[in-house]
Amino acid sequence: MIDFSPEVAATIINTVSYIAAGAAMIAGMGPGIGMGFAAGKATSAVRRQPEARGPILTTMLLGQVISASTGIYSLVIAIFLIYGI
Amino acid sequence: MNPGPQIQFYLFGKEYLPVTDTLLVGWLSVIIIIAAAKYLTSDLSIRPKGKQNVAEWIVEMIYKQIEPMLPGEGWRFLPFIATIFIYIGVGNLIGVIPGLANPTGDLNTTLGLALVVFLVVQYEGMREYGVWGYIKGFAEPVIFLLPINIIGELAKPISHSFRLFGNIVGGGIIITLIYQAAPALIPVPLHAWFGVFVGAIQALIFGMVAIAYISVAKS
């Protein structure tokens, strides 16, 4: 076990927090793919039944927002890591 | 730069009752909502004209979102859902004005609203099935799922509040970074996107997810 002085330890913690915040945002990939998939399905649904555009849009938005939750969690974790709240 | 609530001043001397900008802008948006409601609903008539059309349009738009998911109970849940929707909508859109912070960009506000929704969901579930019947519903289909169901229920207000908070704060941080890089003209379309569009969508989504939680608890 190496004993660091407090300044060095604070610097290491800061550096690792920034790296970890960047790594946390890798989770942004998943919601992007999922939301694009839902939008594509909704597009083909509107193409098949143009008169049902309103309900399809509402359902698509609800599903997209639920699937965007994981991305938002990673964003919140990244914000907490950077600002140390 | 700190995205959290900034303490503006203290009531009752120093260190007692800190007043944050969230609180000030939150009360400002409440005053705006009350004034707009008073103005829009003064001199109502059978034949709507002018400003009464705007008020009826808002009420009917929210009613049309509730009615398909909670059949026959649209008018019962309208005051609750409309309160949430209008408050969050005004709170998201007020950040477009320079110098004002979004009251919804603070975890205290969003978690408070999500806890209110959580309590209403529990009350509606108990009203539908009785207290014991609702609690027994957590142990279905088998008793081993009881802890998972309880954790899933407790995760609802957390995900509900973090979604709104993360969207608003993330947009605010991106706009602040762009302001540091390019202060003139370039941030304007970003305000249109993060302030107006995302704000309106998130207010709609917060209300609709609340309706979805209530309808899941009742079915």
C-alpha cells in the first residue's frame, strides 16, 4: 500500500472521475439503437395505416422514453462523477 | 460551473432557510400559471371565443391523453395530471428566458413530483383492490417474486424523476458549454431544441408515464 499525500490523492480521484464519466457515457449507444429501432417500426406502421398516425406516435414516444431511461441514468451518473454532488 | 441549485440568500439571518434559485423560479412559474388561468377563464360563455378557446384546447388535449388509458375516468384524473403537466411544461419553458434556471433542473423538484405520483399510484391500487388485496398482489404469481416486485415498485419514482432531471440538466450543460465556445447566435437553435422541444416533450412524457403507472396499478 502506497501512502499518497492528500493533494496527489485528490488529483488521482479527479482524474479517475473524469475517465469514469466518459466511460459511463458509453451507455448512450444502447438507447440510441433502441430508440431508432422503435422509430423505424413506427414509420413502417404509419406507412401501413396512415389514419392511425396519432396513436402510433403517442405509443412510440412512450416506448422511446422508457428505453431512453438507461441513457439518462448513465448521464446522471456522469454528472454526479464530474461535479461530485 | 455547478449545475445544482444555487443559494441566493438566507431567510432569518445566515445559515437558516436557504432560498435557492429553484425555489424562486418555481414560485414565479406558479404565479405565471395562476395569472394565466385567471385571465383565460374570466368571462366564460356557452359559445367559446378568443381566449376561452385556448383554455378549452389545453383541457381537451390533456383529456384526450388520459381517456384511452383510463377509460371512463378521464375527468377524475384530469386535475391531477393537468397540474403536473402544466407545472412541468411552464417550468421547462421558463429556462428559455436568460438568467432564469429551470425549476425542473433540480432533483428536489422532480423527486417531489415523482413521490406525489407514487403515493397516488399506491392509493389508486388500494382503492381498486382493497388494502390487503393490493399488498397481496406483490406476491403474485409466486411468493419468491415478492422482493423483486417491491424493488420494481420502488424503482418507479427514481426512474421517473431521474428521466426529467437528466434531460433538463443535460440540455442545460450542453447549452452552457456552447455559450463558452460561441456566445453569439449559435446557441439560439439549441435553445429551440433543448428548451422548447425537449421541454414540451418531457412534460408530456412525465404526465403520460404517470397515467401509465396509475393504469398499471388499477389493472
